[in-house]
Amino acid sequence: MQRKLHLALLVLAFFLLDAREASSRVVADPLLDAIIEHESRGRAGAIGGLDGQCIGLGQICLHTYAACQIKDSHDPEHPAYDFENPACLAQKQRLLDPTENLRVAAESLRSWKQLCKRTVGHAGAREIVFGYAGADGRGTHCGYRQRTQGASGRRRGWVPVKTPRVVREILDLYEHRVRRSHYRKWQRPRRSIHD
């Protein structure tokens, strides 16, 4: 199963990138591989999480798409959702395509990396997974909360919060893949999205 997933990622790479870079870019991403293994067990047609609204290999959630949201004039901060409207169903079909789903998952990882770097000052695998897995709670960003000082409540730096089980599971898969020589053998020297 794992071998088939790696082959699928390599084939995807040839479609998304030129042939010279394909084997070094996609196959060499152990974090994306770990997320796919944890979220969908490598099944491209997986539908689960949050009442069946998370789709495909990377379990991309439909509620993040404007096509599935109904703007509520009473509460603009918390939109209602319509997962049965034609635009949302079309988005669901696009996400069931493994190539599109992997592209969206990789883009989401890059976006979380940028956001974590900008907010908490660094973006390692832990911080990225916190965001991707939706593990951030109220008042936390990328697995950190702001430390306040004294009665004034002035904010002083960031303090890590307890790592939830889902994040630990993904990080364990990631660390296992990094230790395997398979990734090191294929990876050419370059900055990954996790640096």
C-alpha cells in the first residue's frame, strides 16, 4: 500500500513539475506523506471527519471554501454551511481527484508555514501540523499561546501548549519517515517547506 502511494505521488509529480525535479520534490516530502497516511490511509476517495465534509487524501474540509458557506448577516464571523448546493458539490468532486487534493494539501501546508512563521516566529513540523489538523483552539496559534505579564496583561512572547493526540500521531509518522533512508536518498539539497 505504501509503495503504491509513493508511486502515485511520483506520477503526480511528473504532471505537476518537470520530469527533472519530480522525484526530488514530491517523494521527498515526509510531512505530506505522514498527513496522508494519518488522515485517509492513502485512500483517494476517503470522505470523513466533521460529518463527512473532509475529502480525499489530505482530508481537505469543505467548510473552508466560500462555495459551501452561506453568509449570515446576523453573524458574519460564523457563516452557516450548505454542502448540498451545486457549487459546493462541484468543489467536492474536484477534491476527490487525487492530483487536485494533493495540490491543495501541499498549498495548505505552505500557507500554514507562512502563517506560523509570521505569528509565532518559527514554523517547524509541529507548528504546521497544529494548523493543518485544526488543533489550534481559542487563543492559540500554531500550537502556542501568548504569554501575558502581570496585571497589565501585556503580551510577552509565545508559550507552547500541550500537544494533542492527533498532532502527536502525525508527528510520529513524520519522524518515522524522516528516519527512513528512502527520503534521504531521494531528497536533493534544497529548503523544504518545513524549514
